[in-house]
Amino acid sequence: MDMMNSAKPGSTAVPTITARVPPADDEVQEQIGQWFKHINDRFYTCTPEIFRGLADMYVADKRFTEFYDKVRPGLAGFKRDAMHLYCDNIV
């Protein structure tokens, strides 16, 4: 299974970035929540700790960063920040 190409639900935050809203924006957090649910429904049980680690990997691993930043420059870091906020609020 190619998880890099299954990332489309998470890329829904792209229009929000274009609008230049912060990662804490309600719409962004709703989209990140959908991404969290998508991972849990399709791939594996994803705890907030795992989700936070995944967010860090989007920036730490250049393969993920390149993938997301091709969609929109800065998307990897934006998603990381938004995912961290999401985790802070669901724990």
C-alpha cells in the first residue's frame, strides 16, 4: 500500500493555506480531524501520540516534505503545526 499517494484527504488543507489562515483556524482543525479519522479508518489505530509523531515526520523526512510541498510550498510545516494543535486539543 502506497501511503504517500493515499494522502489526498489530508491535502484538503491546501485551500485554507491559500486563504492564509493560521493552523488553529476552525476549518483547518476540522480538516485535520478528518485526516486523523481517515488514518484510523483506513490504515491503523492512530493515537494522538502517533499522530503527533507523523506530523513531525512530515517535516523531518525530506520525502514527506517534498511530497507535501509540491502540493503547496510550506504545506508540510503547516500540517505539522495544525496536527500538533489538534493533538493538544483531543488529549
